[in-house]
Amino acid sequence: MDRRPGLSVRLKLTLSYAGFVMLAGALLIGAAGFFLLRQGWLGTNDQGAWRKGPGTELVRGFGPTAAAVMVFLLVFGLVGGWFLAGRMLSPLTRITDATRVATDGSLSHRIRLPGRKDEFRELADAFDTMLERLEAHVGEQRRFAANASHELRTPLAVSKTLLDVARTDPDHDRGEIIDRLRTVNTRAIDLTEALLLLSRADQRSFTREHVDLSLMAEEATETLLPLAEKRGVALETSGDITPTTGSQALLLQLTTNLVHNAIVHNLPRHGTVWVTTGLRPRTVALTVENTGEKLSAELAATLTEPFQRGAERLHATDHAGLGLGLAIVKTITHAHDGTLTLAPRPDGGLRVTVELPRGPEPKAVPPV
């Protein structure tokens, strides 16, 4: 924003300090002059008129002295005010310099203002925290963009190869090529939709409404029951009514992703997925557990990163996923001001817990 040039804050504070000193000095000198003036008159004569006393000469000599004192106070106020304003505003100068550095694209710079806690240091600490989060967010977005480009390049490259085969080898089975192109194209569409869903959730561009997580869990398990039966995985759902507020579509997507992830990354046969909901003092919780291979805590902590895949997903051939399932869960959870916790189960598998702010209890429907 273009602004007209004006006085600096330091100069304004200097003039304010000098003006305050001058005002205090004028009041003090005025009080002293009034006191001397009263002492210069001793009383009244027989006709009732005031008569001068021996303090008159002192009153006459007070004027030049008062003027000299006011000049001294003016100079002292300006010089001292300029120095004090500079000392007081030096932290603000450091914050301004750091802001300019961040504007130029360097987000790694920190103010780290020394000294005890005050308003300027609180501002500097808040600015450092903002820079730290912004740097982490920008780094995450860059990694995400690079990974997304890599993931989208793979199906596009495969499609180009299949089209080249169809053009150069007319005797090749066209039906097989079309089927493979359809599979590759479907994966590219699914990936694009997942990326759009991530962007939508991250921007929080959704309408909030009353949602019951237990209903989301029931719908997700019913939808994915055929996949679970195909893979020999048992689904168990239990829990209480868990009211919260948010996007019903996004929270259903969150629950579906968790259940789908638990089914796919499970034992080859005779696996189990537990989906439970529960009330807590200020939050509602959705927990999805599954049997499977043993995971380390370090690996579990990285599974919410975009395009992060475990060993089982690399070798899976059916419903292998896009590497965005838990990343979408993380984004939707944060968009709803919730927390996401991943922990490996001692016997193998993963336990994922989503906690969201507790919403109002649903109104009871009166009997007809």
C-alpha cells in the first residue's frame, strides 16, 4: 500500500516526551511564580489596597530565570526523548527488519529477541512462531507438489506408452490396451479427486453442520463390507452417539479412508478391523484398529505424510491406494480443529484415533 510520507514514530515519541517535560516544567514554574507573587505582597493598607512587600524584587528576577529553565527543559526533553525513544523502539526495528527478510522469501530467519517478557518480546515471539509454522507449511507444500507431480506423471507416462504401442503395433490386442488405459485413467482421476479433496479440506471451504460420528462409522463399514469380505477381514463396529460439528461429506470421507486403510493393510486372511466411537469430556473420539504386521513407532508417525506407503502397500495389487488416505484424514481432522493419533498395536497392526470438538447433544424425538 502506497502511503504519503509522515513523521517517524521515534520523532513523534520524542516530541511527546519533550512536550510532556515542557508542560510539567511550565506547571512547576507557574506554581513557583504564583507562590513568590503571593509572598511579594504583605497585606493591605488603611484604604484596603494591596501594598508591596520586600519580595517584589524577587518576583521581578524570576521571569528571566523561568525562561532559561524552560529553554533547558526543551533541549533536555528533545535530546532525552530522542534517546529514550530509540531505546524503546529498537526491538520494533528488529521485528521490522525480520519482516522485510521474510517478505524477500527467507523464512528461516528468526528474531529471537533477548530480555525479559514485555509487549515487544511477546510480539517478537509470536512472529517467530508464525515464521516457523509458515516455513514448515511452505516446505510441506513444496514436498507435496513434487510428490503429486511424480505420482501424476506415472499414469500419464503409462498412458503414453500404451498409446504408442497401439499406434506402432496394429496387431496388438486392442481390447487389452483399452482395459489397461481405463485402469490407468481411473487411477489418475482418483488421484486428482484426492488432491482436490485435500485442497478443499485444507482451505476449510465447507459448511459446518451437526454430525454424528457413529453414523459415519456405520455408513463407512456398510459401504466397505464387500471389500472386507473379499479380503477375509471381519468388521466390528461399536460405540456411543458422538455428536460434533463439521462437514458431513468430509467426515464421512475421513471415516471411509480410515476403514479402507485398515482393511487393505491387514493380514492376508482372518484379519479384523475394530471401529469404535466414544464420548469424552470435551471431545468425541473415533478409533479404528486393525490387525496386521508389526510397525515401529517411527514408521507409524510418517504414515500421514502425502504419498507415504508402507511395505504392504508397495506389494499390494488390489485397492493398493494412492498414498493419500491418511494424509486426507490428517487434513480433514485439522480442518475440524481436531487431533489425529497413530500408534502401532503391540500384536501388530495400527490404532488410529481421531478426536474432534464435542458438539451439542441431538434433540430427542418425541413419541408419536
